Amino acid sequence: MRSDNIKKGIARTPHRSLLMATGVSKKNMESPFIWIASSFSDLVPGHTGMRDLERQIEKGIHTAGGQAFIFGVPAVCDGISMGHSGMQYSLPSRDLIADCVETVVNTHQQDVVNLWFTTSCLLYKTNMLQNVNFIR
């Protein structure tokens, strides 16, 4: 598994201790690490039910024998940003989202990224999926 790069061997003892500090058990160190990319924000109206969705996905991963981790990406609501200077950040946020997913996925050596990215907007799904080719 790719996550063995951060959890196997004597040289990775500090890594394991940090993972255990997040609640990962010794048993779950042997499980695949599966990441859930979430664009949840209290500010975006379409995200109101996403916390429940994240927890259901997390529960499913644990039930199937994986170790789930949720990480956040920026959330920009085009509807709220329309008509003022905030709109100039909407398109650049797409690259920012893609960069965030690529950065987290590659620095933490996950085994799988949940491609059911928790998001309510096509803009976020498109930007998150841009990273499929960058996950090494």
C-alpha cells in the first residue's frame, strides 16, 4: 500500500505516533488509508447536509475495513460572490482547489482518495477530479 511509506519500519515511528495522535489504532495501521475530500462550509447554502454525508462515507469506509480521513478544500459560492469584487476569485479558486487536493494526497501518501468528493457543486467536483492524474 502507498501509505506504507508513512507507517512501516523503524524510520516511520514518528509518523505512526502522529497518526495515532489523530486516533488511528495499531490495528488500523494495517488498513488502507482512504481520504475523503470535502468542500463543506457553513457559508455555502448547498453544503448544509454535507457533514452527515461525510460521516456516512466515513462509516462505510470503516465498516469495509479501511481507515478514513476527512480533509477540507476551499469552498466558494458563485451565487454569493456575484456582482462585486469577490467574483474575480471564483475562477482562480478552481486551480486552488485542485492544488489543495494534489498537495494533501501526495504529502500524506494515502492509498485511496474518495472520488465521491463530498461537494454539492459541479465546480468543485470538476476541480477535485482534475487531480486524478496527479495522484502518484
